[in-house]
Amino acid sequence: NYLKFNNAGQWTKSLYRRFRLYDDNSVGNRVYLEPYSVYKVGFWMKVDKTKAAKLLLATFDNTDAMQIISDQAVVSLTEAESESIYGEWIYYEGDITTGEEISTLGFMLSGGFTTASIDDVTVRKLKMMTVSFESNGGSEVAPIETLEGQYIVAPVEPEKEGYIFDGWYSDTKLKNLFEFNETLINENIKLYAKWTEIPKQEYKEVTTYITEEITEELEIEDP
């Protein structure tokens, strides 16, 4: 079974059409989300017709009033851009953050006119992951906590006397360089510092002799 919605008529920016997702296996047939959490929601959507609209993920309170707690835009639709995909099922996903109380999950539709269907909705709570650092004799680097599926920024480089820092590696043998802007964090990991020793400079002792010419005029008493 899939959700089919039709936002008929013009809606102002302050007015949204709200749709709450239901779960037959829960009390009240609602999809409940835990407080202070982040969820990744994926779904398939087929647009049959649209003028201009925006689809948002949303969390509502647990009352029939469906007061909005948070929202996140995931799909923007315009007639010109959407005609080429009419009738096709397309996958979308987005993240939604909950508030301080248990909330329920759904969608909001704002804009002009849209007729569409949503199917196969998946909801997954994102976990906190920890990236720790082994500096291998260098200065200590504090661990970084992040939500799964995110990138992290490289920490301040550690220091080690007599060595040059040569990057963070994901293995103890220092073969696999960790790319901070290309690697998603989906589990707890530990990174290892690689160092290159600074070559020691050799010094040669040099002795310098300075000669000085002295001219002295002697006075002869008896020629």
C-alpha cells in the first residue's frame, strides 16, 4: 500500500498540507521517533502532475492537532522540471532531527498543485560514531564524535620532535591513507599517524688561523 496525496488549490507559505505516516504494528498506528535523535528517511515517489510544490519531511507532536516540531525539505517540484519524470518512481532520502519529546513522522506539502504517490518508506535512526587517533609517539589528538554517514574534518596535526607528520592512516602498517573529505564514517574507527624522520645534519669542525703583519720602527742608538 502506498500514500497518495493531492494538494488541490493554492497554499500560502504559512500553510502546509500535513500527512502523518502510519504503522499498523504500533500503538495508535503511528511512526514514533525518539527525542534528541536524527533519523534518515528514504522513500520512493511518483509524480503524476504538479505546478509548483515542495515536499518536506516533518515531525509532529503526538496529538491529533499535528503541531509541527521540525521539518526538512527533500524535494522541490516545478512543472517545467517535473514533466519529464511524470509517472516514474524515483528514490529520495533526507535526515530529520527530533525535539525534546517523542514525536511522530510524516510529510508536509507546500506550494501550488501536486498529485503524487509515496511508497516503500524506510526509517533508520542514525548512531553516533567515534573516530579516535593513535599519534604513534606524537602529541595527543582528541577523538571526534559524529553521526554515521558523515564526513569529518581533519584534526590539528600532531607534533613529534625530530619528525615530520605524514598523514593519518586507517591501518597499523600505515599503507592506507585516510581521505577526510572522501570517506563516510559508518563505524567506530581508529586512525594512525605516520612520521618521517628529519635527516640529522653533520657538522665539521673548522679551525681558522689569522695572521697579522706588524711593522715596528726601531730607534738605533749607535749606527
